[in-house]
Amino acid sequence: MSTSQGEAHHFVVADFDGPMAVLDALAYVKAARASAVPAALEISQAGRGAHVWVFLTGAVPAATARTVGTVLLREAMVLRGSMDLRSYDRLFPNQDVLPEGGFGNLIAAPLQGRRRKDGLTTFLDLGTLEPHADQWAFLSTLDRLTPGDAEHIARQAKQAVTGADIATMSRSAATQVHPPLPPVVHAEAGAGLSIDARQLTPAALATFKHAAAMANPKFYELQRLRKSTWDTPRFIQGYDLTLDDRLILPRGLRHTIATIVEHAGSRLAVTDVRNSGTEIDTAFTAELTGKQANAVGALLAHDDGILVAPPGSGKTVMACAVIAERNTSTLVLVDRKALADQWRTRIQQFLGIKPGQLGGGRRKLTGTVDIALLPSLARHDDIATLTQGYRHVIVDECHHLGAAAYEYSVKRIAAQFWLGLTATPTRRDGLGQLVTWQLGPVRHTLTDEEHGTLAAAMHTDAGPSSNAVHPRDHLPARRRRPGRARRTRRGPPKAGPRRAPQHPDRR
């Protein structure tokens, strides 16, 4: 074992805070005992929190110590479903690779002189939850974990599973009591999937919370760079827990939760309270190509989902066809004015509707088919009320929903139908799962095939209609900037391929 002095640890401690701190700590102690890990419970210096210490007979790397703590936390969460995932951020050592010249975040040491007089910072008897009469005698008899046992636990540990990787209910090995779910789990589908947490078992509550979480790429990047991870959570939470004990999950997890519940032998009964919208009178005036028609059909088969298509495939045209088929009030969300201008033109061209717009110098919405700029929408406090008349929402360039302000806005819209459009579904910052939480999974992918290849020939219609819409068919005329003279080419043309002009729909 080769570690620097700052990365070698003789203990691992979990910090619990809040009104349920002692109950959470006791669940952690129970998980430790089930794994044959000796643990000591200490009351914090404020008296409102608790620490659970595991001491070792020799030094181990910070990563090994944290793995032991993480394993026990995961078991404790299954035992006590009400524990928050932020508990993962309250371990010491607080990161696998510590900053140069320091110990990272610190935790108050036990047995602080003045506070001991009030029974604080002392180790508690698990039978009475009162301080041991002789603290030093207790510590002298407390077993310690050997480095070999710590390494064994770390090797056997499974990585904390979150997000889309969760398919079944968690089951704790620290207890023989495994209560089943009720035959029917009731939920409401609105802006999110709302479930009364009181009808869930602790294991189900912990499972659903982990399903609505993802590893935070920023945490691991800071750790890799040996920088402090203070105030950077290990997991990004996509769920909310209200004061009346309702668990609010992202709408895109509805089918995942239903599958988990079914595997547990129960059924998810969902009451639909989403926006009903209004019927609109419109018709799609163009004709799609074969590939576009297939994509539209795949999207209409689901309430939500993402269309991945390369620039030039006509995403705006296909989205207009979806609007006509849904035949309900629709809000199109974009992130910049240029896209709003393009959408306004295409909606008038292909649907015969003059849309309203919020943002980009406009403030009038019609309630039929409208456009909203996400930066403008994010500045409104009444997003739920503002959007309650729309049953269908389309998010163009939907990979931008990973931005915190945009996600905050979209998660408050209770529309029934959702469609995301993008050419680049993978975000460089690793936050792509935030997009699918709100819009659902990728439902269809169009590929960009080169003309003259076998793949392109297989997708070519035998008798294309003269009215079929291709992105180049409505390419706007190129205009010169005012005041600039036309440039003439001198000499022979340069060799090399020429790039075709880019159409606004070819994003």
C-alpha cells in the first residue's frame, strides 16, 4: 500500500444531521454490524447531529476508507428510506484523493473538554443512548477494523447504482425483515410523478431516490485534479420530497418506476392530472419523405421522447407534422432568438398558424401554437400557471436542458406530450441524463447517409412525390450585408469540395 501521509487514514466516520440524525446513525450502526464492522456512535457538539466512527488497526488509503463508508451508507438507506442522498457527502475522508497539503473537509473530533460536561461529543451506549460512564474504558474495549478486512469490503463492494442502471428493488442484507409493497402503488402524473411516500417501504423509497439520481461528473473531475470537492455533491438529485411526504420524481422515470414496481409483485396505478390543453384546427400542408414519415410515426407512438437527427434532416418539418397529428395546443421552447424566428416562419408555412411568442422582444401568447425562449421563461415565477393551457411541449436543441435554469423551468410544466429535438444527444459535461428525466428516452434516430451509397438507396422512395418536403426545398435566398460590395474571384478556382449552403432546419 503506497499512499502519501495525507491520504492514509486510521478511521472512517459518517456524519448525520437533522431531526432524524440519531435514527439514521443507528441504521448505519446496524448496517455496520451486519458487515462485521465495529462502529461507535457519538453525539455531535451541537447535540442535534450524530457521528458514527469506525477505527482501524492500521492506515488505509482514503479511497478504501470511503468505500467502506459508502457500502454501509447504502445499506443504511435501504433500512431507512427517508435518509437523503446528501449523506454520501458527509463522510470523512470526504474524497478519494485529497487536496495537496491538507485533509479536505474536517469533522469535529469527539471528547471535547467543555462540551463533555454537557454530555456532548461523547460516545453513546447503544442500549440506552446515554453516554458511557467511562469514555476511555469504552474506547479501550472497542474492536477495530483491520486494513485487510477493509480492503476485503472494498473489493467486494458494488458501485453505488443510480439512474437508468436501476431495474429492481433494493434489498438489504442487514435485516431479515422485508415488508412487501402494497398490491397497488398509487401515483399522480403531473409536472412530475408524485407518490405518497407513506405507502412505500423503506427499500422502495431508497430505490426510487437512487433511480432519480446520477453521479455528478464535476465531483469526480475535481477529485481527479486533487481539488477540494467541498460544496460539490457526489450525486445530482432529480427528486423532491415535499413537507406532506410526497416523493416527486422526474416525469421521464414513469416507465422505469412502473417496471420496478411490477418486478416487486405490485402495480403502479397512475392518475393523470396533466394539462388537458385545447384542440386546435390545423393541417400539415407539406408531404414528408419516407424517412421523415417513419420518424414521425415512431414519435407519435409515445407520450414523450427525443428525436435524434443530423443537421439537414428536417427536424422542424417533422415536429410540425407531430403538432398537426396531436392536434392540441403546443408550446415550442428554444434557447435563442434565431431559432424562434425560424420556428415562427415554419409554423406559418406548414401549419397555417400565426404563433405567439414569449421573449425575443415579444410578449403575446395565443394559446394555440406558441414559442417561448427558455431564458425568458426562466425569469417567470408563475411557470406552471403560464403554461397550464398547453398539452404538448416541443423542446428544440433539447441537449441544452442540462443547464440548471432551463431544467428548473421545464420541470414545472405539466404537459402531457413531450418531444425533444437534437442532433447531439451526448453532452460533453456528462449531464445528458438530466434531459431524459424531463423528456423521456430517445425514441428514434435518423442517420446521415451519403448519396450514392447502398444505405441511401435502400431509404429512397420508388416514386417520390413532387410535393415531398426536403430541407433544401425551402432554403431562403442568401442576402449580402448592406454596405458591402460584391466580391469577385481572381484567378482559377481553388481546388477541393464546396460546402452546400446550410439550411436553418439542418441543425
